[in-house]
Amino acid sequence: MNLSLELMLQLTIILPLVMTLVIVAVGHRPNVREGVTIATSLALLYLVINLYQGLTSGETIEVFWWELLPALQVSFTIEPLGMLFALIASFLWLITTVYSIGYMRSHHEENQTRFYACFAIAIGAVMGIAFADNLFTLFIFYEILTLSTYPLVTHAGTEQAKKGGRVYLGILLSTSIVFFLLAIIITWIISGTLQFTPGGVFDENVNTTLVGAILVLFVFGIGKAGIMPFHRWLPAAMVAPTPVSALLHAVAVVKAGVFTILKVVVYIFGIDLLAVLPTTQFLLYLAGASILLASLVAMRQDNLKARLAYSTISQLGYITLGALLASPAAVIGSSMHIATHAFGKITLFFCAGAIFVSAHKTKISEMRGLGRQMPITMAAFFIASLSIIGVPPTGGTWSKWFLLLGTLETEQWVLMIVLLMSSLLNIAYLLPISVNAFFPNFLPGKEQDSNRLLANTQIKEAPLPSLIALCITALACVILFIYPQHLYQLSASILDISGMLYGK
């Protein structure tokens, strides 16, 4: 059966939502339920890959669903930035599903059917965000994503989980309604359209002070991007099970945030207009402050997931900063960092979950010598750490390289120093974890803790599905370094500048 590309586009959104009902219906049969989830994720990946092939062959893929008012319609289209986001999300949903089967069963989690159902709704919402043709459509699915992930954050049902869920929902809903929605309304009034348009939607004679204020509303309103001071929902959400943390930090929520900021910058403002707005410099320094402050807070966290949460806030600042630099290299760096950070950070969270399930450890100070019992997990953690730091042989090298080029292009020397300092801080809060795991006496610490851990011969590697998942994502970190061409070409084509930097 040959499906049209337009039908495939619609199925990427509809299929996960429909299969939610099937997952609930077969919830009393775990094997069938998880088989349905894996089959759906495979089908989604197949659809997205076909759409990618259609895009690269020059096809125009557009779908119209519904018009509320003139210039307010629910419609979808395929363009390079959305395609990049959809490829990452669909692939990592499959891998996270495999990981979740090992984690959820080994940890004997309750309400697993609700977990997989909400997971499917969330990925359907992500596809809606990725392929949204306008701000109105994007906003609808942005809110669906917030609401569908709330039950995942409060999955444990404890008072702490409920408190974390209230912070999560409160910040994301308040920022989107107070700032994001207001920015969309003002944009509609001024420009007469919410359509994502290459080069932006504003007239060249528009009041730059007013548009600069709209930019501030967008950056603060897109709370999922984790820009300070609207970042507290991220550490609060760490009460969720590790597969949920991986979903929040790599597959769906935070990537939806920075994707939206990049999409708004490129297709609503345009990088030419952005460069002359009076508020751009303020927001650049705010992003730089988020990068450094979150890194400093991460260094003080002994809880592994908390440290990774603040690391995510810092890394999101990279993408926001790159978008706001308004230079070709920076936009390429930002879009590439969406991918490289996704694979690096999801690996780190997979490893954190594996350590919790197998060794029942959550504190970094208790993990000295753990590499003897869990060598594969800690080796994967080391590779992913290198990618987050941005050094060879991992994919994070390329995204950070282009971000640095962006600061050079725009002569933002302070921000270049911020990026370099942040990478040093990344080393300080990530590498000692792996070093202490394999060489417990190499760095100063409590040797009695490592000796006690080494004496515990009951610790083994995580269940096989979880181990396979974290190995795949760690391997992807290396593959993105060796073969970055497709990622670069997709990122460069966002501005149709694939030959601009190198004169091709």
C-alpha cells in the first residue's frame, strides 16, 4: 500500500494519539501493551523517515485541517527545522520505549499503562509541534504536550511528586498563557499572519521597540526552553521516573521549547530583523547567565538527576543563545545542538536510571568504584559526558564549534568566553563521576565508600533492554562526530545557506 506524503504527515500526529486508546485497552496484558507501544514507535519512525526522503527530494508537503478565523488555522507542513526535531523525537521515542520496558518492570512501577498512554499522547503532540505550519497550530500542541506530561511527572503519586507536578504545571501554563499567548496575539495584530515565513512576518518599517518587546514575551513565554528565571520546573520534575526524565530532557519537552524559540527567531522575526532589535542583546546576556549559573549550581548537586537537570538548563541556554545571535553559523550550531544534546543527555539519564535500578544509588558521592560492577553503563556515561562537554570523538564537538563561530561572526566576545567557561564547568561536574567510577582512588574522596561498594558483589548491569538502549544512544554520540554531514545539511538548509559558510 502506497501512502501519500500528505497522509503520512497526518498519521505522524494521529497514529500515536489513536494507539493511546489501544494501549489502554490492552493494559491488563503487559506484553501486548508494550508490543503495541514498540510497534507504534516503529511505524512512526518509518513515517518520519519517508517524510524526510520526500523533503530531500524537493517535495512540498502541506496539510490543512481547520480554519477558526482568517489567518487562524490548524495546518501542517514539512520544513528542515521541523524535520530535524521529528527525526530526533521519533527515533528516541523508540529507544526510550525499549529502555522503559527494562526499567519499569525491574523497578516494579505501578500505573505502567498510564505511563505508556501518556507517553504516546506526548509524542503525538511533539509531531504536531514539529510540523506546525503556524504559531496557532504550534500553540495548541504545545499545551497538549504540557498537559500530557503532567501525569508522567506525578507518576509516583507521592506528596513530593504532586508538589513537583504543581510546580511543573504552574510554571509552564502560566508562562505560556501570560507571555506566549500574548506574544502570539500581538504578532497577529501587527503582521496580520501567524504563518511561519522564511525571513520573518514583520514589515521592514515595523517599530523595532515594539517588536523587541514581543521578542521578550516569546523568550519568557516559551517556558519549556528553561531560560532563567523560569527554569524551576525542570529540577522540580526530577521526582518522575528516569524514563520520564529522559523524555523531558531529551525527547519532548525541553526540545519542544528550544525548537519553538529557534522556529520563532527564524520564521517569525528573521535573523536580519533580530540583529537590530533593542532587546536582543539583553536576552543574549540572559541566556549567557543561564548557561553559567546553571553550570555552577550543577556542580553543587550530589543527587545525580538533579545535577543532570541543571546541566540541561545550561545546555538549553546554548541553543537559545545561538538562535538570538542571529548569524548563519549560530543558527546551524543551535539546530545541531538540539540533536547532539538530545543523544548525550538521554544517555546520561539512561545511565542514571540503570544505576538506580541495579545499585540503588542516587547520590554521586556513593558511586565511587561503580565502574567495576557496571562497566558498560559507566563507559556510556563517559562517552555522553564528552558529548555534553563538546570534545572529540563525540557529536557535541560540532554543534559547539558552530556556536563559537557564531560568536566570532557577531563579535560577541563576552559570549564566546561564556561558552568556553561553560565547557570547563561541564568538565568539572561531569567527568569526575566517570573517573571516580573506574578509578575510585584517583581523585580525593571517601575511600571507605568505594571500598564498601566494591565489596558488594550483588551489583550487576541494568536489565538487557535498558542496557541496549543506553548503548545505542552512546554509540549515536560517536556516530554524530564521524558522520555529521546529514545533520549539518539539514541544519544549514533551515536558512538555505548550505553553501554560504564554505562557498559551495
